[in-house]
Amino acid sequence: MLMEKIFFKTFGCSNNFAESEMMRGIAKENFDVISDPEKADVIVLNICTVKGDDSALSTIKKTKEEYPYKKLIIAGCIPIHLIKQIRKVDSECAMLTTHNINQINEVIEEVINEHPIEIVAKEKLIKAGFNRDRKNKIVGIVPISNSCLGKCTYCSVKPIKGVFYSFPEEDIIKEVKKAVLEGCKEIWITSQDNGCYGIDLGTNLAKLLKKIVEIEGEFLVRVGMMNPNNIKLYLDELIDVFRNKKMFKFIHIPVQTGSNKVLKEMKRQYKIEEFKEIINKFRNEIPKITVATDIIVGFPTEKGDDFNETIELVKWLKADVLNYSRFRKRPGTKAAKHKQLSAELVKDRSKELGRVNAWVGLEVNRKWKLWEGGIIIDEEGKDDTLVGRNAYYKPIIIQKSTFEIGDKVKVKVRSFTQHDLRA
């Protein structure tokens, strides 16, 4: 029996990649899931609109131009207002939102039969227990909740994701056990905000992690983004579980700005002093812990003094990873109603932050020169190299040689760049 060929292309966060793995796993039950878009009958684009609509629309348009005779399904974080604009790019595509990934086969079947349907209702779906077709055989990406409890004035996530709810603890534990049995050496805990896990269940992230690290098997746990206002409620308990040998010594805590005034206008629900206290407590207990954070440059109410406070915070923080982006207004958000800063000003501030970040990155990574220890190889690198991670989730580049993804290797760091270590 001839099976239709389906190709998936994913954009955005680890949560999106997890959902694509689930959709591919489901699609494999009825169709031939392939890795070559040229040979596909249907292309599924799992889009991300968190940083604005333009990038997603551009991706759809480019795909349509490149493969004009392929059938398209647009999946992922699709805000309601974007549906009409997507239809202008491709009037014959089907749509499936993040809330309905379990219905991917139905959507594929309909689009093949020239009936491009839209399944966009906000259904409560526990994203656990599905078959997976993993992008990386040693990485198990485990979502733990839907949406967040934030009130950020600039963010479009909550309107797209809808009501916050945590997935049941037992379902998450089963998902982790399944991933470990299937050979995963890294477990990535993911959601829009891991920090608010369990608030609706009378528990918290630390308690969940304690149960995860008790699971038998050889694996390390990486925890994704946690907002400061939530983890401060159980910080000591969280730090305690991070001491466990199965935890990557890595935290991703977004600060977004160095100005308390701007934080208030963003409705971020914490102060810079609280953020610093969290970082200091982690570093006091786990001195080499890898710190990642996010910053938005050019929020509409950001003044020169506010930006200078951000620069000073970056110099103080000395983050291993700094994800910074220019502010983009999202339709329907409160921040979009403000008078926007000039594009030139925001560009200049972004460049200044980039210069400071380059200096910080070199200073942070210089401390790792001549470090020796074990790493697990977890991805392909550029120019015939592999990338491994040590217990602190530092990216360490090695020559491919005879090693493969999943191998454990003892290395010595010889050099470094702003972004990685070289062994």
C-alpha cells in the first residue's frame, strides 16, 4: 500500500520541538514521515509567533514559493488574528494549533483529500504518553504544563496558550521513564514557565524534580525557563534538588531588563533585587552553576537610564548565556498600544548590549580553560565537529574522530570563544 509522505519543519522553543516529535510519532501510525521536503506530499510547518507574526508569515510564504505544489499544514502557536493573514499567503493550507496536536492524522487525511480544515479550539490536552519520533535520539523533551500565570504586557503566549494547567505528576514520571528506557541520556523539562508548575495541584517544581531524579537509569536533567517570581516561593527546596548528581547545573531565569521601573511597566511581578538574591543563592550553593537569562531591548517605556541599569546588571550577572532581542509589538498586547521607540535607537542599544555581552562571554568562559572532565556528546557541530556537555551544561566542541552522539568522553579544554569551549 502506497503511503503519503509527510515532512515536518519546526521553529521556536523546545516545547515546540517536543510537540513536533509527538506529531511525527502519531503520523507514523498512518503515513510515511520523511526528512526530505522535496519528496513530501505534505509539509507541516510547526511555527512560532512568540517574537511576532512576521517571521512566521515569511516562513509560510517562502515555503509556498519553494514548494508551490505541496500541500501545507500550519501548526503550532497560531493566534486567532493570524488566521486571515495565513489564508492570504495560502488559501488552501490546513491549520492545527498547539492544543490539538493529537488530531494531526485527521488533518493530514483531510488536506490530502482536498479539504483543508482548521482545528483551532483550545482543548485541554495532557501532552504525555504519545509515541515519539525524536529529533535527537539521546534527548527526551518532556513538557510539564500548558501556558503560564504571567501578566506580561508585551507577551502573546498567554492569549495563544490559554488557561494555565499543570500536567499530572504521574504522567510526567511515566514520560521520563519511557524516554530513559528508549535510550535518552538527557531529559529536558520544558513549558512556558517551569517555575509555576504544580501551583494548581498543590505541589511545585522542586517536588517534581525530586521524583524525577529518583528514577533508575543513567541520565541528566536539564530544566528550562523558570520565572523569578514563582521559584522564589520554594527556592531553598529547588536549590537542594539541584545538588543531585542527576541534575545539570544549569538555570535559565529571565530578567528582561535591569530597571525596576520597566519591570513594573512590563508587569513582571518581581524586582531586580529579588532576581539578584535568587542568582546569589544558587551561586553560593553551586559556585560554577551555568546561568542563562533573557533581555528585551527597547521596551516602549525604556529610557536611557533604564537601559544603563540593564547594562550594569549584565556586567554584574556575567551570564553564561544571554538571549537578547529587540522589542517587537504583538497585536492585542498592552505594550503594543504605547508609543514605540525609534528603530534606530533600539538598534543602537541592541548593538551596545551585544558589545558588553561579547566581553562578558569571554570573561566567563576564560575560567574554564584547562578544565578536565567528562562530557556526553549530544549533537553534531559545524565543520566535522561534535558538541558535548559537561555537568554544568557548558557546550564543549571536539573533533568528530570516532565518537558518536551519546558517547561519554573525557576531555581537556584548550581554548574558548564567547559562546563555547574547545577541547
